[in-house]
Amino acid sequence: MELTIITGLSGAGKSSVAAVLEDLDCYCVDNMPVLMMPKFVELCLAAHGKYERVALVTDVRALESVNELFVTLDEIANLGCAYQILFIEAEVETIVRRYKETRRRHPIDSPGRSLEETVKTEIEMMVPVRERAHEIIDTTGLARNNLQLRLIKRYMEGNEHKALSVTIKSFGFKHGLPIEADLLFDVRFMPNPYYDLELREKSGLDGPVRDYVFGLESSN
């Protein structure tokens, strides 16, 4: 089983990373209590391959101290399960802006301390975890599609064919546009084989129709 521990700074985008990994067929659990991790891993291992790729998200809200996380990781290793720590961070200004935009309260906020000071305090707390991380991702200015590409490269190496799915759909404008379309191509300028009486009852799966369409000069 491939186990990824997603941790890092609050507001840096750990949940967004988990969402991308979930789209890559990884079983993800957000805000997993640290003390529950070994038992959860044990259950996954007992499933005999049902959970091949698992990601657990944890942060300072689930920790009394970072040593608690290290003890838990040692327990997981003793179960015979290798793990990778993925540390998510962002610049202080970026995290402060994200919290102000969402009007959420920082998990270690305290009266009389500014949000900037709180974020800097968390950064200091998480230094030991960051030092043990196998990979660090800074989400400052990182668009979701770029984050997705980076995670695909990291976690889907050798399985890139699973990372992209393309659906090509033919439709009639009189029925309305397909609501899931990302790219739309209007080919009504091309001669329609429907108006050829010999081809009208055939479909695009038939050779004569394909020859008609691809034999047009405008289609090359």
C-alpha cells in the first residue's frame, strides 16, 4: 500500500491537494486524528489490496506536539507500511490573504495576537515536520491545474494514461449544447452526408460515410 501523509501549514491548501489525489484514484481522509492513523492503516492493510493508494491529511489541530506525529509514524512503519510525507506550505502573506477572504479563524489563533503572528508561530511549530518531509509543495501563486500536473507527475509516473480522459461527442444544435463541453467545434460549414440519398441511412461507422467526410478538401 502506498501511504501519503499530507500535512503542512493551515490555509496552504492541504485539502486541495487531497482533492486532486482523490481524482487520481487515491483514497483520501481529511483531518485524520493522529492517534487513529495506525489503526486506520492496519484496517487498510487487512483489506488485502483494496486500498492500494491512501492519503491522510493532518495538521496542527490534531497535534498536541509534533513529536506525537513522529511516534505515530513510527507505529505505522512497524506495521510494515512505508509512507511519504507531503508538506504543503505558502508564503505568510498568501495564507493571511486566504484567511481574510474566507473569514475563517486560524486553528491556533489566540486573543491579542495578529493573524500574521499566528501564521509565523505555526511555521516555527512545523519546522521539525518540514525537515522530515519527502516532498514540499509551495502553493503560493500555484494555480489548481499546475498543482494537478505536479501531483500527476509525482504520483502517476508510469500510469500517465490514467491521468487524462477525453470524450468526443457529436450533437445537433437543435437539441442544445452539451452542458459538459469544454471545447466546441462547429462543423456546420461542411457538406453533410445526410443530404446524399445513398448515405442518408448510414452512420459514421460505415466506410462510405467516412470516405465522404475525410475526402472533402475542407476536412484536411
